[in-house]
Amino acid sequence: MEIFEINESFDLKGQVDIQGAKNSVLKLMAATLLCPGTHRIANCPNITDVLDMLKILKQLGIKGNFNRKSKVLEVSVPEQINFEFDSKLIEKMRASITLLGPLLAHKSEFDLPFPGGDDFGERPIDIHLRGLNELNAPVVLEKGTISYVPDKKGLIGKRIVLEYPSHTATDNLIMASVLAKGETIIENAAREPEVVDLCQFLISLGANIEGLGTSRLLVRGVESLTPSNKEHFVIGDRVEAATYMCAVGACGGNVYLHGIQYTYLDNLIYKLKSSGLEIIPTGDGLLVSMKHRPKAVNLSTLPYPGIATDYKPTLVAMLSVAQGTSMVSENIFIGRFRYIEELLKMGAEIMTDGHHLGITGKSRLKAATVVAYDIRAGACLIIAGMSAKGTTRIEKVDHILRGYENIGEKFSSIGGDIRFVRSS
């Protein structure tokens, strides 16, 4: 069994290079299915989700190579792909749902296993299915399988109003509509930077998309796409940046985060500043410092540009050692509180009431053996472990490695006392 062992770590100092965004690169990889030819994606994070998505693409007949040193991923897509899926791989990550939109462009029947991913509550895909059906794509979900039998008329553009600005549903509808006949309008679209990154990649291939970064996207269907002769550089991972900012908030110190844009994190930075962090934007990153114990703040998770649900676990870890009582509300995934039990083992004082948390900060947490049930919960427990007296052991670290590149080494480089060990 692989575990992290963590000892108390204060006054973090140094530089962290922020990886390419996990929540962008997986969609970019899926989008290559729309365009036969060779694609090069730079600043690709070395995480297990990328390696698993590459395995899925290879099963479909795509050739691919990931250079972990240069962080460049190269994939070559044939004119005809296979429609064979390894259910174990598909079920490992939620982002596999974004294969759905690009697969429709191949005008063939297929059965896609229902995607899996982190265990923090039900995440239905009805918004995806409704939108795709409006594009004349008869996609149905039956007995854990997503099935598609193409209509002879093909995909046809239409105005679609999303009942909720789902990130992955927006991704799927964009990818389905770039080769559809006519114009598609997506109202109440997700506005995340990763959605913009996907659109910019598709535009580089010849897609016609307007309204980037807004809640109204206009996609004019084109006959075909052509591979770009330039590498696409993946944007920085704002969730990874948030993780290290929360670590500085909990443990103190002065850390430079290289490779992240301030504007991706506006509302989060406002909350962190309210808690006492000093955050200064530079030309290519953020300088983050904390000289004292953080202050309590209240926050609610909301779609972008609000506080992302992926930020919440690491924020909760920081607020567990803050002065005062914080109120936190989860409005995206109501079941995303499983990690609270692990923090309670470490002496955190947290009360739950439906989708709300009341967190009374302690000056120190205490070490314990805990379990990382999902990616961001694992990062939360690392921060808690660095804020705790004694040696904390985190089990099921494979979840953490799905989304964080070299997280143990990165924390060690800025003064974190963390070791990756194998235990029988």
C-alpha cells in the first residue's frame, strides 16, 4: 500500500511551478477525436488521469506519446476510429464523459460505459443528454451504458438553454456542435477558463466559436477541422494553485506560484485576502505570503466565477486552523463532505448541517491515520497533516496522484515534511 507520511511543517518558502490544468487537458485530449491528424499539446501535467485518458484514446485507434520531461503530448488521430471501450478505464474518471461529444462526429453507433471518478455524491448527466438530443443526437442512458444510434440527418445546430452552467455539459455541446449543420447557441454556458481553453484549441483547428468567456456561446458549424501546425499550451491549473495558497494560509510562509493567472482566481483571492493572506500578482504568477494564523471567513461554492467546489476541501483544511468560526456552504455537489470525517480524526472542530459546515478553528490539529477518498480531499489532508502535531499517514494516495503532479516533491521543495512510502 502506498501512503504519504507528513509531519508538521511551518513557514513554507520557495517556488512552485503550477502544472497544466487537469480540468482542461483531458477535454483537449477528447477534442482531438474531432480532427484526424497529429496534435501536440504542451504543458501537459504528468498525472495518472492523463495517462489513463491516453490509454483510452489508444484503444480507439489513436497513436500517442507523452514526453514527461518536456510535458508535451502528441497524438495522431486516424480517419476511422475503433469503438471499443475498457469500462474499467472509463469508470476511473469523470472527464471520460467528454468523449461523448467528439464521438458523435464519427457518425457511428457506440455504447459508452457510464463514467466514474471521485466518490462524492451523485453527478447525473441529464443536462448532457438533453442538450445533445436537441442537436439531433439520439443519445440515451440505459442500465449504466450511454448508447447512440445516429440519425440520418446528422447533427443539426439549435439554440440550447442549459438549466445549470455545467462545465462538462458545455464542453460536450461545444464539441458536438463545431461540425454540426448550421448555428448552435448555448445559453447559460459554463464560463470557466478551461472552457475558454477548449474553445481556443478548437478555433486553432478551424472551428467558428464566438462568445468565449461569456454565458452565451455561438458555434457556427464547419465542414471539417484541420490540425494546427503549432503546439497548444495548456493553461495553468487554478485548483493546484489554490491548494498551495491554502497551504501557505494554514502553515505560513512566502511562496511564489509560477505559471498561473490572477484573473482565474479573483473570488478565491478575495476570500484568502480576507483571511489574512497577502497575494501579489506578477507577470507570470502569484507571490503568496502569510505571517500569522488565518482568520475565519464565510464562503459558498458556486459556478465560475464563484468559489469552485474543487477549492473547498483545501479551504476547509485552512479554516480548521483559523481564528474564529467559519461557515461554508456547498452548492455544487451536496455529498462532497466525506473528507470531514477524516479531519475530525485529526481534532478539527466541524459541524455539518445539510450542505453547510460550521468550522471553529483550532490552533493546531493532531496527527492521525486518514484516507484520501478523492483528489481534492487528499490535498486537504496533506495541508491538515502539515498543520498537525505528530506524524499523519494518508492512505489511498492514488486518488491524489490522479490530479496532482509530483505533489510530494513540490511540497518538500518549499519546506513541507512529507514522504511517499510503501507500507505492507
